[in-house]
Amino acid sequence: MFNKYAYGADNVNKFRSEKHWYGKTDKRVQIVDVDCNKKLIDISEPIDSASPTFKKIVTGKKMNSLEIKLYCETDYTKQYNIYSCKKSKAMNMRSSLSRKHREKELTIQEARDVDISCSE
């Protein structure tokens, strides 16, 4: 669903949004679909916090100027490429571990190495 990003490719964009609040452990996850030609936005949220199933909570709403800027006018190619690089390198690091150790988190140094190599 989110395996590639092409700025301005068809003027219909899809984003995964995660909102975190300082001092709180909960977060709000949304899938945002926008039609930049028609300036319309659809927003979906999980049915419940443990569910991978999303339902639309907003359909065909006219976007405001901030939403247009965020979802239609901003090119996120650089950020997406860095994210994809980090995800790929982290997955490769995990797959090189023995099956017994795959659940282990990356060490701080391993995470730094991924950051440095993907930001260059």
C-alpha cells in the first residue's frame, strides 16, 4: 500500500500519519487519501487500537490551505528515500541475525550506523 512515492505522479496521494503527544504513550494513526485536482481529502482510522483494519471517518471533504500545502504542494521525495533506506537497512540487519535473536531491538550504535549511511 505504501511501497512507493512519486511526487505529483497522478495528483492522488496516500499518506500514513502518526501523531504522538509529549508525555503520553498513545498515538493516533490515520491513512490520508487526497485528490489534489479536486482538493478533496478522505481520512481513515483503525477500527480499534489493536486492529489493522481501517474505516473512513472523513470522506470527500474540501481541503483547507494547510492540507493542500502538506498533501499536494510539498515534495517529500527526499524524506521518503531516507525512510526507505533506513527501513531496508534495518530489515537487512535483522534478517542477518539468527532466528532466535530477530525479536531483539537494534542497538543504539546499529541505529546510528543506519542513520549515517542513509543520510549521506
